[in-house]
Amino acid sequence: MKEILERLRVLGFTEYEGKVFITLFSGEMMPASKIASLAGIRRTDVYPVLKSFVERGYCNEIETNSILNYQLIDPQVIMDKLENDVRQEKESKLKVLREAFSTLKDTYYKKNQTAEDLVRIQLIRGYNKHRESKFIELLKSARKEILFMIRVEMVLSDEIDQIAKKFLNGGGIIKSVYEIVPDFKIKQNGKWQKYGEKEIVSILKKYVKYGEQVRVTDSKVPNMTVFDREVVFLNIKDKTIPRHNEADLIIRNKDYAESMANMFLNVWNKAKKI
């Protein structure tokens, strides 16, 4: 009884409505006095609930002699009504949510665009998923060319792989230089593991099949990605500080991005093919 009442409360029923609703589920045609007695509430509290149920189409009001009787309609019909109500309420709330955030986002982006016009540098601190999501945002927005330089460790992600495949299939160019070291680490399914040279090369060959242009080096390179020679994403790594104190830089400056692209190509030309 308590469990069913709690579930009805979640659906929007008051305590009295829930008790009357459960009582009516016997299917019997009953007067208000009997319903009140079985539900364990006062008769004066039953009348407004029954009136509401009749208006909502949950039960029929049947007049016999001088007494009004009440009987629940087909439970399946009531469930369909409630499902429709829940669906409409959800859609209504989603509409309000979208409209509210549409207005708020316009305000946010306008203010932040002004700030970006002055200083187009963003610092993201700490090792968390927010940093990965920022990188994915830049990956999705790339149009023509992505230049990767990756050292010491990388993250394997189905989402990133799918975005890269789509970009390549659309005619985009991806060039990558990987610094291969004995203790190269790969994060997959939330866990970091060390991989050997043969395992790394096997992974990189898969990227080559997708259409990525891959080279490897044993020289130290920065963790850097240049998007369309307009945006540079830098991962600042330092083994002497805790991982949560690491930071990323996003620099939106075409001159700087072009310089970093030239630096990438210099390393690329000296790197080895797989």
C-alpha cells in the first residue's frame, strides 16, 4: 500500500487521491461513504477527490435512487490518460527549458565573444573530463586540417575515432607525429596502461587505414594540436607536478597557429614513417 501510494505521489497524486484511487481499483460501484471508510479518510475529504476524478475521466458518477455511486473506468484507459499527461508535461518542460537556455546562451555568448575579441586565450586547469570535452569540441569544429603532436601518453576514445573518421571521409587532412617511448601510456575505458612499441605501432596502423597520415619520432615533442591553422590546443605536461594541477591552453590566433603549424611540419619532415 505504502509503495503504491509513493508511486502515485510521483505521478502527481495527493495522499487522499492516492488512497481513493487504490480503493476504487476494486472495480465495485460504491457510494462516497463506503469509499471514505475503505480508504480510511473523512467523507468530507472524499467528495472533492471524487469530483476531481470524474472531471479527469478516472471514474464514472452513477446516480441510483437518491445516492451517487462511483466506479473506476477501465484501468488501461486511465493508464493511457496518465501516460499522455506525463508526456505532455515533459514536452512542456522541455520547451520551457529550451526557450530559457536559448535566451541565456545568447547573453552568455555575446558577452564571451566580446572577451574573446580582446584576449583569445583560454586556460583549462585540472585533469578532468571537461578538458577532454573541450578538445572534442575543437575536433568537431575542424574544417580542413588537423595537425597532432602527441608525446608520452594518449587517450583512446570511440567518440574521437568516429569524429576523426567522419572528418577524413569528408576530405579533411589529419597529420600526426607520435613520440614513441618505452613507457608510453594509453588511457582506455577510464584506465591508464603502459604499452610496448609493437602495440603502439599496431594502434597507429589502424589510424593509417582510416586515412590519417602518421609518423613517429624518438625526439621530444609537445602535446599540441593545430586546427585549420587558426586554433592551437596545448597540453602542458610536467611529471614533477600532480596530474590534477596540469593545464591546457586554447589559443585562437591565426599568426600563432601558422607558426605552430610550420614548427609541426619541421618535426614531421624529420620523423619516420611507420
